[in-house]
Amino acid sequence: MGYFEKIEDDLKGAIKDKDDVLLRTLRMLKSDIMYEKTKGSSGLSEDSILEIILRASKKRKEAIGEYTKAAREDLAEKEREELLIIERYLPKQLSEEEVFHYIEEKIRDIVEISKKDFGKIMGQIMKELKGQADGGMVKALLTKKLENL
């Protein structure tokens, strides 16, 4: 079952259960996906839908930070609830240790490496770990690893 089908099934369940938070969040996700479908001529791939879900997750994380800074815990809590629901549809997130080991393996494969190779390596890693690791964490770990060379 694909992402979109899973979201639709869960949406039907949320309607039956009258779960307002789940219902609101899934309607938003479905709306985002349908909007992207109207922009393109063909259907969306699973990777495209995953990108939409990742964007929704990132928006919630940013909103939580902003609301917390503005001392609006009520709104931050609402965003946290939505984020927990959105994260159900994301692949299992790798731990910092797992990402660090992955970076070490990737760098081991490259014969000569310098700090100038950061962009190339970062692009490869993010492509391969799509949806499994936060870009900020990968950037920090890769920077740390390249500084130690």
C-alpha cells in the first residue's frame, strides 16, 4: 500500500473515530498531495509523495520552534501533535550514530577527499538517506568528519 492509499485509509478511520487532530492533519496531507497532482500532468510517484510528507514535517518543526520562541506553547503543542501524526508516514529515522557510521563508510570509499568535496558528498548521502535522516544532522556530522581529516 502506497503513502497516498495509507493516508486515505487512515482518514476514513479518523472520520469514523471522530479524531479531530488526526482528521485535520490527514486532510492537510491529502490536500498537499492533491495540490501537487494538479501542478503536474502525470500522477505522483511514491518519492514525490514522500517529499510532500517531508515538507509537511519540516514545516511543523519550524513552526514549533517559532511558537516556542514566542512563548505560545498552546500553538506549539498543536504543531507537535500534528508532527507525531505526520512522522507515522515517514520511513524509520536513523540515529545520529547510524548516520555517522554511514558517512564514515561513504568517505572510506573515496580515495582522496578534502573539505572542498563537502557538497558532492552531502548530495550523495542525502539522496541515499532520503527521508531517513535530518539534513541538518547530516550536515553537522559530515562537517565534523571532514574537519578531522
